[in-house]
Amino acid sequence: MTENALLAVAGYSTSGTGRGRGIELLALRTDGQDLAVERRAAVDLPDPSFVLWSEDGTLLHAVLETEPTRVVTLRVDEDGARAEVVADLALDGAGGCHLAHGSDGRSLVIAQYGSGSVATVGLDEEGLPTAQIDLDDHHELIDGISDAAPHPHQVVALPGTEALAVPDLGLDRVMLYRQGAGGMIDIAGEISLSRGNGPRHLVADHESEQIHISCELSGMVATAMRAHETSPPSVPAVMPQAPGRWAVRSMMPASGSESAAALSHIELVADESALLVANRGPDTLSLLSLDAMRPQRVAEVEVGAHPRHFTQWGDLVLVAAQEGDRIDVLRRRGEELARAGEPIPAPSVACLAVRPVA
């Protein structure tokens, strides 16, 4: 059976600080064995380091790692042959590196690594960015740690909760936000890690019972477990409950290499039986089984230099090797991970996003 998809490829561009085209759309086709790739539209933008599709796949939001940070939205036609800029909004802050849909469904929330802040942008009825509506400065969270410099790196909506999780690499904490009326976000809790771990990205299971965190500085995968709390029945609920509490219960090296590993992206496989983790330094992708009490590494495969991000499409894993100027093509079957084809050239690639099927 032949399957098709449209892949958005974003990275550091020649009009910014890299070697890439900005954003390029690739049409993918596979028969279950071979992968065919056809290049479609490209849009020159300065350093789009992360992209996010709208739920219906008609819009592609990009965060530009510039000063100031910019959020740019493209309207993409059905086959990816045409992509036009339909919104371009400058934010308060710099070095934006990730964005996600707000829990209210009417906003985007942007992590700004450079300025150490989190910005919220409102969307209109068409889903286009209109204005910045909130800014949270993580410098206010330093709490007397003399060597701390805030660097929020990602925004993730935690399934089964109303919380948005923001790992801050510089503060060694995952900040938990709750989004209220008008799209404003407020801190509702945190997950603390020991100093020097550097949480970069995270992934939660479908109920957020477990949150797995890739730690860039220590090379460890931290797993936080959720503690359930209930309010006494005599206490009326006058406001939404806090999203919950999580505590780190295990730490596991992501790579078996002797080289120091600076972890980047982390994802669960579809049935949540395993984790995939990218390791810069060793330049590998690891597969960690979740069948035991803690994650256990069962496979590790070499990829191109500096694997910054990856995405899954069926049983394929597409890996963005930023300094290797390529996308590696791997295949996962159960606890086996192996190369599945020749790398796809992609200079300074930083992010990959498969268009959702409407």
C-alpha cells in the first residue's frame, strides 16, 4: 500500500546564520520499503528553527530565531506546490526556538531561548497570529541562583490536563503553566531537576502519568511520575484545579557511547511502549524500552552530525542532522531500529513536521 505525506523542513538559512533555504516542503511517498522524495515549495526566511501545522494542515506557523523573535505563518496549498506568507508578527524577546498551540485553541505559545521568556500570541478566526497578548519573563524565577540564566526551550500541552509544560534549560526546571481567560498564562507548578541537567525537550504519555525529559547538559533521560491529589469534598472548587504534581523518579543515560551526549529531541512511539531520543555528540538516535520500571536502552543507531530534531511517519523515523546537512531515514519495528534509505540533503536542517491529515 502506497502512503503519501507532505513534510515541512525548517532550518537555519543563508538569509540568516546557516546554509539552508528557510522552509522547504517535501512530498514523501512510500510503498512500505522504499521512500521517494519530491521537492515542492520553498520560502526564504531568516532562521526558522521550529514549525507547527494548524490542525487542518492549511497553515504552517514558524518561529524565527531572530532578534526580535518573529512568528511567520504560511498558507500552503493542497499538494505543497505553493506557500505564501500570510502573517508576520514581531515579538517582545529574542531567540525564539519553539512554539505550540495554546490549551485554549486560540493562541500560540512561544519559547524564547535567547531572551529567557515565554510569549503568547492570539489567533484570529482564520487561525492567523494577530498580536502578542502575554509575556512571562523567566528571569523572575531565578530565586537567588547566582549562575542561572533562563533558557526556555519548548512548549508542550500535557495530555489529560490543562497544563502547558515549558522546560527551562538554564533553570533546571520544567515550568507548568495554566492558560486562563483571554489567553494569559500563569505559573501553576514546576518539576525540579538537580543543577546541571539542562532540561531541553519532553514528552508525556496520553494521560500525563509519566513525563520523560531529555536533559541536554547531563545526557540523561529523566522520568517524572504524577502524584494524584484530591480536594476535600467540603472545599468548593472556586477556580480550575492546578494541573497536578510530578516528581523525577528515574534518570537514565540516553546513549551508550563514551562520548558526552547533548540530548535534543525526545518522543514516544505510537503505542507508548518506547522512547526515541536524539544524541548530539555521539550523533545517534536511541530507542529506549518502557517495558521495565524505568527506561532501558535497546537500540542505538548512528545518524548525521548534530541530530537536533526528528519526527515519525508510520514506521519511519526522519532525523534532522543539522551539521550533517541531511535528513536520515530510519525504520523502527518493535525494539529494532535500522537505517532504511539514503539521507535526504537538507542544509542546516533544524525541524521536521509532517502535515496532519484532515
